[in-house]
Amino acid sequence: MPVPWFLLSLALGRSPMVVSLERLVGLQDAARCSPGLSCHLWDGDVLCLPGSIVSASGPVLVPTRLRTELVLRCYQETDCDLCVRVVVHLAVHGHWEEHEDEGESAGAVGLELEEFRNASLQAQVVLSFQAYPTARCVLLEVQVPAVLVQPGQSVGSVVFDCFEAALGAEVRIWSYTQPRYQKELNLTQQLPDCRGLEVRDTIQSCWALPWLNVSADGDDVCLVLDVSEEQHFGLLLYWNQVQGPIKPRWHRNLTGPQTITLNHTDLVPCLCIQVWPLEPDAVRTNFCPFREDPRAHQNLWHQARLRLLSPQSWQLDAPCSLPAEVVLCWQALGSGPCQPLVPPLPRENVTVNAQEFPLLKVHPNLCVQVKYRDSLTSFLLPAHSLPFLALALLFLVLLTMAPSKQVNSGEKLQLQECLWAESLGSFKDDMLLVETRGPHDNRSLCALEPSGCTPLPSRASTRAARLGQQLLQDLHSGQCLQLWDDDLGALWACPMDKYIHKRWALGWLACLLFAAMLFFLLLLKKDHVKAAASGRSALLLHSADGAGFERLVGALASALCRLPLRVAVDLWSRRELSAQGPLAWFHAQRRQTLQEGGVVVLLFSPGAVALCHEWLQDGAPAPGAHCPHDAFAASLSCVLPDFLQGRAHGRYIGACFDGLLHPDAVPALFRAVPVFSLPSQLPDFLGALQGPGASSPGLLGKRAEQVSRALQPALDNCFLSLGSPREGRGTGHGAEDRT
């Protein structure tokens, strides 16, 4: 039985989170005032024309604050609509005019004072209401006795009942006076739906609503819909975006009680659920139960990816808007940490907008860090603020460069990508110089090092201090690359490789060459010794086609491990798969394999071919459609772009098993790389795995026989589990010659 997880019951009677609303009887709008004020509501609606702001010649009443309350407008006991009550607080703006005529008689002054006491201050207050598709404006006349008027003080409030609105709608309210003496007040509010109000028995549109619970069943999440067996309803899973339309992920029309299972790796904070009865003009209920779920946030960061759009712009791709801070950092050659060049930029939504770096030149040592702070809330960065960031970025560099600052304890580094290293090559042994320009043409230079920014020249014992004069000469002679230039300063990258002691370098090179020659001779003499530490990496990807096929894949992986190969396969990493998710696990393994010069092996089977066709024809499959440990299904989103963009050669090879799948059945897109049939083509397959430095043909043949002997029992058992013995299958590496 599922264990309650979020306890988000949406329809089980009264709860502490359900609000009971006041009832208003009748259709007539009404207005009332606080004591001391008098008010009158004009009949009918008026035109919504704020007009321009005008100057007041004396004190006037103006709105100072808007407040709303939700009420029910009822026509019968069980026939009500949701209504928005608006409360407008008023205050006095301006002062009474002072007479400058010193000759004014005392009698005239007394007469004017008496008229003032009998006078009143009057205002026409407009309330404008918008809630798609409704728009209304009403006019309230308000009067306050002048003797109660104190400039700048509140005089009370006026209450309007009420504006009708739909459940779950977004309403916008404005308030101003006619004529208008100040900027209008405005308020935007998202109204609750049926589940947040005690209205199930009073608002008829809530009677037939499907009621939903969220519970956990092990690692998976269950959506339990409590409806009658005859009721038809729609269910939509979608990503709720801060900007732009929602992104539908899964939609079904269902009947009766349902329990829908979601893989925990599919959970992200912006994953929302929408349910509605399949009736005309039905109310749709939306809720997002995973906003505070730690697993959903972890999945979100696992799926986030930084990518380069142009030489000076990048974008962070993720399902949801990320509350993150971004910093540009400098990664020196070696194992040291990437040093931030600036404090975190102003908080911004880094998912929606591409970001521009104000750089003259790019450099492989420049990296992007994305940091998460628990106290952040996500909001959008206007596009017009990017030029300001360009100026502020350098200003913050120059103010905070020495000493280097540590990351706040409340921050957590989630992503770091050196986006330019792929296009410009590996890290360089360059020194970053920071030039500061002050008033009166004052300039200073410092060199960024792990210990901080070392002034140049300096008597310190750091590397930059010892080479301070040479670095200054390189800068003045134009040998340094200028990365940034502004009125406040500049950034320079100066090469350091020429200062390495060349004699020691040549000596080390000679020693390395001698050791390599000795090692090569040993290999020629004893080529049967397996050098597992120097073997090539291989990542095996397969589809989950049953226990028999998994045993066959395991037998192949075990046999390859006995050769000079380092093999990774999801069958041996189930714990990491459960913790990270198939997509994150594949990203990590693929990146490590390719960085080490290895190869990714795509093991095609009928199930794998079906998955490929499904991706090529219909895009990504529905959530939960495949095994939670199926790394092949998760990897297709990254494997397909490599083949479509022509980057697969040298990185991928394909393979299938004799009798299970013919190589011609592999989709044509994947046949751009060699596809081998095993075990009949084992020698060629092993040669492709070992790469350009493959062993001699004789040694490959012996190794192919060893792998074939280890593979054959598992292949036979696989056919027995399928219930259809293979006909005419060959054994060994020479089976391709049989007819």
C-alpha cells in the first residue's frame, strides 16, 4: 500500500489549509465606508480612462493602499461564484492655501474659518478590474469633513463588493482618482482554485473535479486520482516556466480511479499537474507539489547544462528556472581551484536569457561557474540591464581582486564549464594580469595567483613576484593578450611557458623517451602480458531486453575486461544509476571515456532499434515509459546529436549479436560508424576497440577466440530464454565464412 508522502489531499473535507469564505446574497454591487466618511457607488460601470496627472491647488483625497478579500456571491444555497472584495485606503495629499494679504480684516478671516469648518473634501475614486476575459471599472464618490483633514494623514477606507472572477484566475486591480493627482495604485493576485477553498459544495464547477493525492511507492512517485468509475477526465504533466508558455510533458484522457507512477528521476521543481473533467468549460486545477522536494532540485541540477552560443555568449539549459548566481573565473594550469574574477553577478534567471561576456578576446582558461544559494528566489533579468552588467563586472574585478575571496558558506558550486577550452585547446600556462586605473592617470598592476593578486613589482616569494620585471616587459612589448579594456582597468593574459628552464625540460624529455623505448621493447618481447593500467576505455550501452540479454552483455563486458581494456557498463553501476539517474550517469561516463581517448560501444538489439526509431520519429518517449536503469534510453538524447552533427566517427562503434539482429537492421544514421556482428566479426571488433595501436593480427585472433569461448554459452542461453533456437549460428571468430 502506498505510504503518504506529501499528504497533499485536495478534497478530503476541511483542513488547516482550506479557507472558509463569507457569503454575499444577491447580484447588486455595494460600497461602504469607515466611520467619518460618506460614500456613494455610481450605477453601472464607467469608462477606464486614467488621464494625465494634474497638480492639486489644495488638499485632495488620494488612494494610498489596496487590499483584497475573497467572498462568495450566492444566488442559492449551493449556487455561488467567487468574488473579489476591494478595500481602498485613503489619505490627504497637499495643503490648504495660505493668504498672503496682510491687510485682510479679522472679520473676513473668521468668516473663512467658519466656511472651512462646514466644508468637506470630496474625491471620485475609480476601481479598474481585469481578469481574462472580464474588464470592469466602477466609480466611488467619497466625502470627508474638512475638520477631520490632516495633510499626509490617513482618513479611512472605502470597501467595494465585489468583482466576480473565475477560480484559479489571475486578477489585476488599479485605483486612481478623477482627476488623477498621482500614479495609480495596482495589485496583481492569483486566485486559488477549488482545492484551496471550502467551496466544493457551493460552487457547481467544483462538484465534478477529479481529486488527487500524491504518495510514494519506494523510489517512485504515485499520482492517485479518486474519481468515480464512470467519470472521464484529463491529466497533463508539464513544466511550469517563469517566462513563456508551459512545456507539456505527458497528457492522457482517462476514466475512473487511476494510479499513475512517475520515475523519481523525472521529478523537477517545476513539474506541475493539471487535472480537469472532460466536460465543456470545465475548471482545470493546477498544482506543483515538487517545488520543495530535495530530490527534484538534485535532478534539476543533474540535467542543467552550460553551452556556448557564440564566442562571447553562453546559455544555461535546464527544465526549470534556476535560482543561481553566475561568476566568471580563471583556471590556472594545474590542479588548483578556478579563481572567481568577480563576486557573483546580480541575481538573475540564468535559464531564460543568453548571457554576454564583455570581453575583447576569449581564452581557454576562462570558465563559467554556476552557484546555488539557498536564500535565493528566482526572477528575470531584463535584457536592457546587460550593458550595465558589462560595466559593473570590471568594476567589481578591480575592487575585489586582492586577496582572493572564498565562496560564501551559503553558496554551493553546482556547475563549472570551461566553455572555450574545447574550441581553443587545453589550458595554457598563462599569468592573468589585472591593471587598475585610478584618478589622475594612476595605474597599478597585479598578477592573479592562488594566494591572491600579487602587486607588480613585488618582493614576495611567489612565482609572479620572481618574474615581475619580465612580465612587465612582456606587457609593454605587446606579448600579452588583452582580454578586457575599460576606463577602470584591463585584463591581460601573459604566456609563461618561455620561462621554463629548457635544459631541465630537455633532460626530462630524454629520460621519458628512454623509458618509453624501454617499455616498448618489453612489450614487443612479452606482448602476452596485459597492461590493464594503460588499456583503452570502453563504455557499453545496451537496451534492457530481458534477463537473458543482460547476461549476454555481462559476459561480453567480463571477457573484454580480461583484455587491455577498461570497461564500464550500467549492469555494474546500479547503485550509481539509482543515486544519479541514467542521464547523469551516462553524461559522467561518456565524458570520462572520451577524455581518456576511449570509445562508446552501442550494442544494438531489437529493443534498442525500436528505441532509436521512436526517438527518430516521435522525439523523447513519455516519462516512466522505460526501465529506470535503462541507460541506453537515457543516452539517446546525447548520442543522436553526435551522429546528426557528424561527430560520431572515432568516438562510437556499433555491435550486434549473430542471430539476434542483422547489422542491416540497425538504423542508417548509426551505420555511419562501423557496426560489427558478434562473435563472427570479433577480430575486427577488438581491433576497433583497441584503436590505432592495436595488436598484431595473430594476437588479435587469439584474443578473439578467448572472447568467443566466454561469449558462446551466454549467447546460447539467451536464445533458449527467447524460446527460438538460432539456426546456422557460427562459433568463434571465423563463423562469417560459413554458408
